[in-house]
Amino acid sequence: MSSAEQRQELADFLRSRRERRRPEDVGLAPGARRRTPGLRREEVATLAGLSVTWYTWLEQGRPIRGSRQVLGSLVGVLGLDEVETRHLFRLAGELPPDTPAVTPAATAAVPAPYAVLLDQLDPNPAFILDRRFDIVAWNRGCELLYTDVARFPAHRRNILWLMFTSDRLRATTDDWERDAAQTVALFRTQAGEDVLRPELAGLIAELQAESPDFARIWHRKDLAAFSSTARVFHHPALGPIELDYVKLHSPDAAHTVVAHLAPKNSALAARLAALLEGGCP
């Protein structure tokens, strides 16, 4: 991982959050002649108890390092939430507050019990993602909702790639812009500083070249914590359907099970089962 790239990612993140912070949020008058949105660099520096030059260097990606105390001050000034705070600390090379040290494990084969779990979840759509958001395993219910994943080459069986390049997947979402932005924000949050690793950086570069929508949303640097909520899908055979959205992480955090669940013994569950028995459309 390049330290220069990580410093630049930190600089871009600080700048994006500074530009979103309104003067009135920190007790300053809005002012009539602001050339840039949000707070000025000197305002952030003063409020955080830093020199303007030092903070400017931080936003320029200079080879300097902020202490945990400095980072904590910036959290308050920039109004960062818990997810954004963890992201800031990781980019700065510091352990996030109240987070135990962990050693990232390499992506491994999907454990056998997880493959069994996918089968047990049928006809509910479910799949397993690795850290790159590649779909490494899926059940027949997944093909009912999304597509025949197997027809894509392995390096394209990626939830981000499908979200931004598959017309079929786009057509199934109730609000594509919202779902796409949420997916990107979850990916950035989960990736953390690993977003600069070659396997992730390469994927991001490909997506930015392929999809202007991805480039636009990625540039916003949004972060999000996972929220288990219901989602509405527009299925070509079933019409609008509502499924609960659930995620489970493996103990080593190398894999994530994503499932969309119909209520038990519901009419929707029966319709999904009947469709599955009749073959995937």
C-alpha cells in the first residue's frame, strides 16, 4: 500500500467533510461572500486548536501525522459520525476509538457451513461476498431476483459491477440512486484503508472508467453503517415485492452473507418457492 496514496485519501476525505460542514453548525455566521462551500481551512484549524499551515498540509497530503488527540478534535469540528470517525482514524494510520486491533485475513474459500446456509435459505435470495464485494457463492433464489450469476466471468461477479452496469439489476430496484449510493457507501466503509490495495483500487478504477454514475457517487466519499431494513424490488414475474435485508459477517470478516427474506409462511414465500420449482426466468 502506498503511503502517499493513503495520505491523499485522507486529504480528500477531510476536504469533503469540511466542505459539507456549515458555518452555523459550529456557531459561525454564514457570511455573504464565501467562495467555497462549507467551512474554510482556517476556520477548521482554529476550532480544532491547530495551526492553519499544519492543517493545510494535512489537506494537501503532506507527509505529516496527526495524533489521536488532533484527530479527535477534527471529529468534533467536522461533525463526524461513528462510521466516519473510524474511517478517519484508519486513514490516518491510527486504531479507531474503542476498536480492538485485528489482523486482516486474506480472502479464503467459503466455509462449507456457509454453503449449506445458502441452500437452506432458498427460495429467499442470498449470496456471499468477499472483501472486494465479489459474489463468491449464491443460491438459486439469488438468480430469481438478480440474474444468472454464473454467466458472468469470475472477475465480473461483483455486486458493485452489477449495480452499475447491469440493466436488469437496475430495473429491479425501487430507487436505484438510493440503493447504488448505499452500496458504494457500505463498500467504502467496509474497505477502510484497504481501498488503496491493488485489488480494490483496480476495481474502483475500472468502475470509474465504465460508469459515470459510479464515478460521481464514489467522488462524494460517503460512508454508511449497515441498517437492516426492508427493500422493494420489481421482479419481472412477481411484480413489486418487499423483502427484509439481512447481512451476516463470518468470524474472520473475510465473507459476508447477504440475504433478502420473505416473511415466513407468507404468500410471497410461497410464490418464490413456486417460481423456483418452475425454473428461473
